[in-house]
Amino acid sequence: MEKYEHLRETVAHGNAMLPFMVHSLTNEEMTEERIYVHWHEEMEFLLITEGKATVSVGEQSYEVGEGDFVLIWPDRLHGMTAEPGVRVSFLAIDFAIEFLYSFDNDSLQQKYLEPIRENDIIFIEYYQKDGGWKTQIFNLLTELGEVFSVQKTGYELLIKARLYEILALLYIHAEILTENRQKDRRSEQIRQVMTYLQEHYTSAVTMDELSREFHMSTGHLCRMFKSITGHSITEYLNDYRIRMSTCLLREGELDIGEIAMRVGFNNISYYNKRFRQYMHQTPSQYRKGLCIS
């Protein structure tokens, strides 16, 4: 499974010549978190091809199933959870809107593409299969995945053509909403908090410290963090520490007590408890490649 190890996703979404990427994933069934909350600069279509999950985008959550998809705007916090034991397969199609630009700043670019890049408009986020135009978009997205996978001669032209078709359908049929600047500002604040937690996860981070750093009361910060991420600050920090510890466990050079201390846990019993809670297995079982069914 492809990992989202950092809040700002570091997985390459294509390159400068072809800023487009398709990630086809079936993820681990033993954990609730399937895509950790993160953001990136590209637009993303997230298609569910098997199973059921909850996709969070900013402060909204959507219950999605096979045939549904979610449109995620650039720099929007998003993640996905599912019940442990539920197999979820999906396509994540990421692309830079500049990929669709013309050499000259023509009317198509000014009328349809610039508003997207400048965040002057956003489309609705959640699309449920309906047998009509939404299903038509889902089929076009699925075809994009197949075209990218095979990469026959001319596949880049087909990718661009299908993306234009999809945007046309969105403009024709989807409700266009004005950007909620207040929610956008709140999401930016929480991105900063999450980045701070990532940078200081090896030390004891207190709520008073966060309150001073981000100039807001502890209560307000906790409520806003929970509203946007779906997790408390403590849950997020422990989760991130556990994810960082899995890298050290795979390396196999340190004993489990040393690993617990390195990632910010000062009590090995508490580390074991939290690891089992998040990973549904013990650190030793994870290291050996075992898991509890």
C-alpha cells in the first residue's frame, strides 16, 4: 500500500512534462485510517471501486461506496477511513490544472481554467452514482486510469481529452459554489498546527504550548482541530508517532523500548497499547510481519 507519511504529500504526481498521476490502491484492512489526513497542490478525483469508506474534505465528511467519487480541490485537507475488516479499493487521480493550459492565454483558459487555479469557484465535492452524467464522469475517470496504466502511443493526448470532457460535464451539470473563505482560513490554521506537531512529535507537546504558538485558547483550538480532521490533537499526535515508529520497526536496528522513546512515548506500556489500538497488532507482530485477524 502506498503510504501518506507526511501531511503535505510527498508522493510525486507526475513530472513537469506530464503533471498527472493515477494511484490504484487496495489498502490494509486492519486499520481504520486508509488515507491519513494530508493535502497537496494538485486537484484530485478519488474514486471508490470496491467497498465503503468515509472521505473527509475540510470540515465535510462523505459516506462513499463503489461507483462514487469525490473531487478534492488543491490544498484541501482530506483523508479516508473505513471499518476495520472492510476491503477498500480506489483510484486517486491527481493532476495540476496547468496541465490543461494552452500556450496562449486564450478564452478557454480565462473562462474555465483560471477560476479553478485562483480558487474563485469550486464545484460540489461528492458525486454519487446515478446512472446519468455523474456515472458518465466516473466512467471517464476509470478510462483515464486504464489509459495511464497501458500508456500506448498517444496516451497523453487521450488523458488531456478526457480531462477536458470531465471539466465540461462539471461545468454543465454541477452546482458551482463560491469559496467559503472562513472555512479556508480555518483549514490553513489546522494545516499549520499539524505541521508543527509533525516537526515536534519526538518531544512532549502540551496544549499550553500549542495555545501560545497559535494564539488561540485551548478549547477553541481543540474544537476546531476535531471539526476539521475528525480526530483530537492527542489522537492525531499519537497516530503520527505510531506511523513514524513503523519505519524504525521495519529497519530492525533498535529494540522496541528505544523506538518508543525516539518517537515521543516515555512509557513503553503506553506505546504498546497505542500501537495495538492503531495497528491492531503488537509492535513485535508488526516487525515479524504478523497480524491479528
